Amino acid sequence: MQYKANTLEHYWMPFTANRDFKADPRLFVRGEGCYLWDHKGGKIIDGSSGMFCSAAGHGRPEIADAVSRQLREIDYAPPFQNGHPASFELARRVAALTPEDINYVFFTNSGSEAVDTALKMAMAYHRARGEGQRMRFVSRERAYHGVNIGGVSLSGMAKNRETFPGVIPGVVCMRHTWLAENRFTKGQPETGAELADDLQRFCEMYGGTTIAACFVEPVAGSTGCLVPPKGYLERLREICDAHGILLVFDEVICGFGRLGTAFAAQAFGVVPDIMTMAKALTNGAQPMGAVAVRDGIYETITNAAPENAIEFFHGYTYSGHPAACAAGLAALDIYEREGLFERAAELSPYFLDRLFELQDLDAVADIRGYGLFAGVELKAEGAPGARGTQVQKDLFWKGLHIKFTGDCGLVAPPLIAAKEHVDEIVGILRDTLA
């Protein structure tokens, strides 16, 4: 079906050049497996799992049926001072996937809400233990932690901040981990662990007892798949432990098998205190996010409140929504039944090898990756991001969906992908970039 631009006018699209898009729309109308279809009937392989959401592929009837059954049984349950069984079961299932001692799960509706929730949890935890002076937060350059005001405050991406000056105070950013000498590195770079010492410098400059938490994406996702150097996350953990700082892993992209394990915490062998997650939690079929915390954090906050009193004054109308919980439970069933985390680990070497073949192209400035996640950085032409934006459009009409941030294409196929899907993605990329 064809659409005229004026039929699209009333929707204010997110992170989109609205005028440009409505003049030449690119609409998805159907999805199945590793493929999407556009409004003109074109078949498009999904090289970014939607937006890292659809790990089990599109159009999974098991999830649709589970959501339908749930809505027919109970469509909404007030989450404040009440509950419904599916939310408790999903929390149990998520806790079974997180590292040991991280057994308490709080549900939100997105990764952005999960990050803001984690900020509040960190403040509540320190206040409950008599250290309310810990009001400072540490993030990173080139970090993305969602678009709510807390996440924007942590953001290390200038464009995400410049229009919104009313951010929370007391946030300082460590340097990012992309180093020129690590270009075209598969997996973790050998050099750069010392960049974690920025956190130690902040402890010395501001006082470690003023810092509440350090937020990092284990692999910085939206800014271009920045894989942590060997020893980097371990050093952050060491510094946090020495100064009583909470270490928060933003696992919104890395979680649920993207790196070949349930979470990046297991992939890198570093256990945080708090984990945020979303996207593949429901395979993208329903909006949902979550925050998982160490037992001690939950116990400290809850035990500090009077008996029968609300311990944590925070939540959302749709926290643990029945339909989202049903989708989450069905998605976790698929991941387990089909061994998708293990399949991602098995496919990763082939995926990275094929993608790194593109480094001979003149347009390519760098390639980096880990698991089933990679970034293909293009050499800028004109204004930063102009080339990436045009390439993303060109790829769409050539039959490939890739999410771009600036001039970096983020490749993250569904975990159900096979070698032939990788070949198809790389072939279209090569044809377009050449």
C-alpha cells in the first residue's frame, strides 16, 4: 500500500527527521522471523533486531497467544498495594538469569524508566544506610542511558543533551573507551583498561563518599558498539568496592543473549550491584523494562522503613502490566526452549569474521564487535551523521534494516539467525557501501 505524505502528518515521530521522512516514508507493515516487509511489498532482512528488541525474531505466535490469553483473563491489575500472579513469576524467571545475589526485580515500561528507577534506588539505598551525602553520579562520554531526565543527565552524547539544559546536577563523565589504536579489533581490545582510573580520579577530586553510583553500558551500544578493553570492567568493580560506590550495568541492549550469555555481566565475569534491562525482555512485543538489584540493596531499603509502611516511593501505573508479563514469560520460554543464548555464542565467530571482511572498503573507518553485536563506523562525509543517515535510507530500499547512530551502523541480527542470514546482511552492506 502506498501512502501520501499528508496522511502521516499528525504523528510527531521520535528521533526522526520528520519533514524528510514524511516526504519519502519508509514504513514496515509486517514481520516474520528475520524479515520485515515495507509498505510497497519489499522484503527486508532485519539486521538490528528491530532496535535490539526482537531477539527471537518477528511474529512469534507463542508470544501473541500468551498476550491474548492474558488480556482475556485480566487486562489490567493496579500495581500499587495490589498484584497479579504473572508479575511475581516473571520476576522469579528474570532473577534466575541474573548473577548470583541479584534476586530482586522491579518492573518499568522501558529502558529509560529503568535507568531513572536505578538512580532513585541508588539514592534510597545510601540514605537508608546513613550516607545521604552520596548525591554524585558517574557516567561516561559517548554513553546512552535513555531519554528521561535522569538518563539524559547521564548521557555522554552531546546531541541528546544540548536542547535540554535542565538536567540533574552532580554528574561527571569518564572518558569513553574507543581508542584509535584499537580499530578493527574483534572482541575486547588489549589496551585501554587504565581509562577506568578516571573513576578513581573522581573519588580523589570529589571524595569517594560523595559518589552514589557509577553507570556504564558493559558494551556501549547506541553510540557505536564500544567493547570494553580487557580489565576495564574489573577495574571499575575494584574502585567501586573500595569506595562504597554502587556499580550499575545498563544491560538494555546487551541483555538476553546478545553477547552469547544471559547478560553481559556473565560474558565479562563482572557482577554489578544493579542491572537495568528492557528491549528483548518481551522480544519487543510489549513495552517493558526492569531493574534487578543485589539482595542487600533491596533488604537495606525495605528494612529501613517502619513496619507496614511503603519502603520505596516510586512506581508506574503500568509497572508489571499483565500483558507485558505474559509476553516476557513467553519470550523467556522461547529463549530457553530454543537455546538462543547458546546459538548466539555459536554464531558469533562466523558473524564477526564475515562482518570484518568489510574493512577493505574505502568507506569503512572501523569495525568492532562482540557476540552478535557489531558496529561498522563509516568515514564522515560532510556534516557528522550525514553519510550514515543516507546509507540507512539506501539500505532500506536495498532490503536491509540497520540502525545508525551518526555514521555508525549497528548490526545485531536476531538470535535465531543462521549463517545464510549473516551472508545476506554482509552482502547488502558490501554492495551499498562499495
